[in-house]
Amino acid sequence: MQRLKEEQQAIVKQDIEVKQLIQQIWNCESDEQLNELNVRITRQVQSHKDAIDQYERSIANLKKPSERESLLAEIDAYRNQVESNYISLRKANLNCRRVIDEKAKQSLFASNEHITESDGLRQRRKATDKQQVLNKTLSVTENLQAVSRMMAEQVAQSQNSLQTLINSSAVVTETREEFKMMNAVISQSKKLLEKYGRRETTDKVLIILALAFFFASVLYVITKRLF
């Protein structure tokens, strides 16, 4: 049980670290920082999932079915935390992307107010800005796709865990029925043994009475012949 507690603490620690990184995304102000945080979160989420998988394997090795059932419910809660983190991550990415784009627009408008350029140069700058916006949009799209893939993997793992839980419940139910049958057989055997025990006692009493009658008869015959 000490090992299970340590694994639980590791899962909680991983979840807290993921949430802290997601909170940093809400406050980031550049594409470089956003990309770096997404890479770190991807690694941290994977570590979080690995810790949950290890905890599930440890629970599966428990001998008592009642302990396994109570602890398997925690696995679903932990996986729900992972899915909640995915949703928070997506919202944080969208918000950060909106803030960065807004700042880029404001910077662009401020530059247009203070700098007078030729039409050709202005057109080239607009084209460059459009390209930068397109690149940023593509970057956000890739990040969102990565998050979506991670969510799909998590959903698949949740389905597998649910199927495992269903199979475990079926095994526990079958084992319980077998125990009931064994208990009935043991109870019946106990009754038979008690019945045979009473029968043996009765036979002993009858044998003793028969012997007493036999010796009494012999003594009576001897007495009659002698006297």
C-alpha cells in the first residue's frame, strides 16, 4: 500500500505541474514562448499519463478483489483530470493566439501612423504581414491538431480502461458465485459429518448395550447351572 500511495502522490504532482504550465500559456506574449510551453506541456502530459498507467498496473496486481474495485474508480477520476487539462490547454492556446494577434495588429497600426512609405513598400509590408499572420495561424493549427490527437488517444485509453473494468467486474462476479457454491457445498458437508457423528455415537451405545446384555445372559446361565 505504501507503493500505491507514492504513485498517487506522483500522479497529483504531475497534474499540478501540467496545470501550472497551462496557466503560463494564458500569460505568454510571443510565438516563441507559446511553442516552447506547448512542447513542455506535451512532455508533462505524457509523464502524467505514464504515472496513471503505472498506478493502474499496480492495482491490477492486488490480490483482494474488493481493494481493486475501490481503487479502479480512482483511475477514471485521474483520466478525467487529463481530459480536463486537454480542454484547458486548448482554451489557453486560443486565448494566447488571440492576444498575440491583437498586439501584432496594434503594432502594425502604430507603425502606419508614424511612418510614411511609398505605395510599393507598403504593399510589400502588407504582404509580409499577411504571410506572418498565415504562418502564425498555421502554427496554432498544428498545435491544436496535436492537442486533438492527444485527446483522441486519451479517449481510446479511457475506453480500454472501461473495458478492463467491465471484464474485472465480470471476473469478480463469477468468483463470488463460485464462493457461494463452495459455501453451500461446505455447509452440506458439515451437516453430513454431524449426522454421521451422531450415527457413530448411537452405534457405540447400541454396541455397549448389546455387550452388557450378552454378559448378563452369560452370567445368568452360569448362575443357574452352578446353583
